[in-house]
Amino acid sequence: MTMIQFRTATLKDTLELSKLVNSAYRGDYAKKGWTTEADLLDGQRTDDEALNEIISTPLNQIELAMNEKDQMIGSIHIRRELPDTLYFGMLTVEPAVQTQGIGKQLLQHIEALARREHLNFIRMTVLPQRKELINFYERRGFKATGKSEDFPVDSRYGIAKVEGLILMEYIKTL
């Protein structure tokens, strides 16, 4: 397992963070990893403006995974949903280093943060077409709630290549 350190993103990180997230989710480079959405969505996954907004919004933060050379190799957006839930999204690992346990470490990190804040649940949403990713989350204790929401129709988050995209909700009890 790759040794990583965690830190909270600041506004100074958004340019590098935007490049990391987009490279992991979209385009040909993303296909080097196993978590790509490139077959389902085109365009960008995020941009500097959206990341600045997340970082500046109360109850939101982005945690960064940094390797031993202080290079950004992963990230995860978390949002506290009061009174007792931590939502996460945009879990990102640099495609060239996927399968080295970084995603697991990011999840363990946010679980520790949630426990420290006495939160009872971690919630996330995922495209149901992403079976390998769903299996990854289920192996870590996430369970489908049966709830879903429409994928946002906003080119800032991607352009659908398939009709009727939805996001399925999964929750883990701590």
C-alpha cells in the first residue's frame, strides 16, 4: 500500500486539483484506471470555479491524499449533513496509481473524521452502471438505500453519453 499523508485543500490547490479530478474521471487518460466514467460522460468533471465554491462553502471540504514526494494523488469531497451524516463524493485517485490502496485509505480517513465528529452515517451516490465501483463500496460496508436522484443536467459536471443517468444512494452506518 502506498504511504500517503492527508491535508485539507485550500484555494491555492484548485488548479492542480481540477487537473487531477478531470484526468481520473474523463477522457482517454482516465481509462488507465478502473474508476473512469469516460464511457458514460464526456466533458469535464469539475473546474476551478466549482472547486473554489466547495472549499469556500461552510460544512464542505476537500481532503487531499499526498504521496511521499508531496504530490497530489487523490482527493475526496466531504460535506456534513446535519445532524448525523457525512456525505462524500468525487473520490479521486490518480489513474496511474489506482489499485495501490489509496481509495481505501481516503475512505478510512473520512470515516475517522466522521467518528471524531460523532456522526453516525456516511452517505454517497454512484452511477449504477459503475458495477466495479459499487462492489468496491459494498466491500467497505456501504448498502444501497433504494433512493436515487437524476444526474445533474449541467455541463459543468459532464455531458451524458447515455440517456437517463441517475445516481443511486448508498449509506454506511458507523
